[in-house]
Amino acid sequence: AQSVTQLGSHVSVSEGALVLLRCNYSSSVPPYLFWYVQYPNQGLQLLLKYTTGATLVKGINGFEAEFKKSETSFHLTKPSAHMSDAAEYFCAVSDGSGYSTLTFGKGTMLLVSP
Amino acid sequence: EAGVAQSPRYKIIEKRQSVAFWCNPISGHATLYWYQQILGQGPKLLIQFQNNGVVDDSQLPKDRFSAERLKGVDSTLKIQPAKLEDSAVYLCASSLVSSGNGADTQYFGPGTRLTVL
């Protein structure tokens, strides 16, 4: 079975500061990894995903994530936070078999202060 | 391109009542998913359709939940009878095609927030 652990239910940063949201996964096979963002009262929107190839993945809105197999991690980063980045972020894993079933973490709420 | 549509956006019912949610996926998307998102948790897959066939319903509480996807397009999720613990946001998502390798991008609707009193 696969699982996702997101460290920290809430992360607070100042505008302009580095954003780091942590995600560790467990999977018995090489995983596909996803980061989704959810704004209040909206559905989830894909930020980026890792399938194969380059382990550093760039996404929308300046976010990127690096797949580190040895650490079973897929942390999300952004060099400079903007007020509009305040939202909830979910890491998800697919085990690459079957029909793209995703297992989500519990989410991390990013708070950005002026 | 229109996104995934869901209705209603909000629903309040008494326990033991029934409720239904509707989803219209992105045009041409073969795969449709229903998720349950309880406050403070990530979405949990309830059921997944490939066209109008079910490919995964292992986490669907079948004694009270049912879902159908007639003609491989729209889908309806029903709860009968509802319990207090069913209070959650119900998300519908769709993907263009299920490649069978787990890499498909899922596109989510805005969700239906259900409150059971």
C-alpha cells in the first residue's frame, strides 16, 4: 500500500521568504508524485507532477519540487512567497499501476504574512 | 475549455435523509472520480469510472453510497441514508484517458459541501 506524509499542518512565511513544504511517500514500486493546491471553496489544481526523467520538476506559479528516491521525498519549494500563494497544498502519490488512483496526504496550509 | 462542473455547491440535510450530487466532467474525459474530503484531511477516493464502467470502488461504503455514470459522461453520487460522519466536501474529478500507468492528470471540480445535522 502507498501512503503520503506531509510534515506540518500549517506553515507560516513572510512575503518574499522561501517556501518549503515537505512530503514523504511510501510506495512499493517507483511512484508518480503530484502536488495540488486548493484555494478556499475551490477544487484542487495541479501544480506539478513527477513521472519519469528529470528529478527536478518545475510547475506553475514559480513552484518546483525535487524527487529524491533515497530519501523518499518530494518537497515543494518556491524562492519567494507571494500573498496569493496562501492556500492548502496536497501531496499525492500514484503507484503507477492500474488506473491512476491517487493517495493524498493530509495537506499543509500555507499562511503568508505581509 | 469548461472545467468540471458540480452541483449543488452546498447542501444541508438531516441525518437519515437522502442526498444526490451531480458531476459533469470535462468534455472527452474518459475517467471520472468521486472523492470525499473530510475537514482537515486530504481527499479520499470513493469510486472511479472508466467510461461507464467501475474500475475501483473499494472504499465506497456500499451500504449507503451509490454512484452511476450513464452513457459515460455525467455522474451522480447518492447517499441514503446519510449519517453525521458523511459531512464533508465531495469532489468530482476527471482525466482525459486512463493510461494505466498512474501518470494521468486529474482535473477537479469545485466540490459539494455536505452538512448532515
